[in-house]
Amino acid sequence: MKIVKTLYFIAAIAILIGAASRLFLPEAYAYIYTSGAALFAVTQFILRPRHTHFAVRRLVVQQQIGALLLVAAGVLMFTMKNNEWMVLMLCGALMELYTAFRIPAEIEKHGSR
């Protein structure tokens, strides 16, 4: 499990570097971002918290949808030449940000089961 958590953080850093390096590495930014987003989504599906409360399960599904939106943004980087991928990346990032704060709050509120 420690290896999966390490891969999770490496993937998050790759997403940031890939998105930020669009101006500096125009030929490689899509590959960096997409590989990071794919690894991020896989590790998020592996590390998802198992909980019996409905609100936590709903938030986990939203988090997984956010990860898939990040991967879809990476696919759009290759298929569309304009900046349409930024909309999916923004939606995915907002879903990830929201669930990153709400899941621990709901688990604390309802106890770990």
C-alpha cells in the first residue's frame, strides 16, 4: 500500500508538471500530463476508502469521476488542437478538490466503519 501511495503522489506531481510545462515543453506536455492523470486515476481507484455510509460512498464516486475527467482532459490534449481540454481539467480538479475536503469530514462525522 505504501508503494501505491507513493505512486499517487508521483502522479499528482506529473499532472502539475504536465499542465504547467505547456509553454516550456510543447512537444511533451501532453504525454507527461496524460501519464500522470492515468496513474492518478488508477491509484485513486485502488486507494478508495470503503465505507458503509451513503454520503461517503457518493463522495468517493464523485472523486473517481473527477479522476476520469482528468484522464479525459489528457486524451483531448492529443485529439483537439485548441484549449478545450482545459474545461475538463478544471472540472476534474474542482471535483478532486471538493471531495478531498468532504470525504475526511464525512468519515469523521459518521465514524470509520
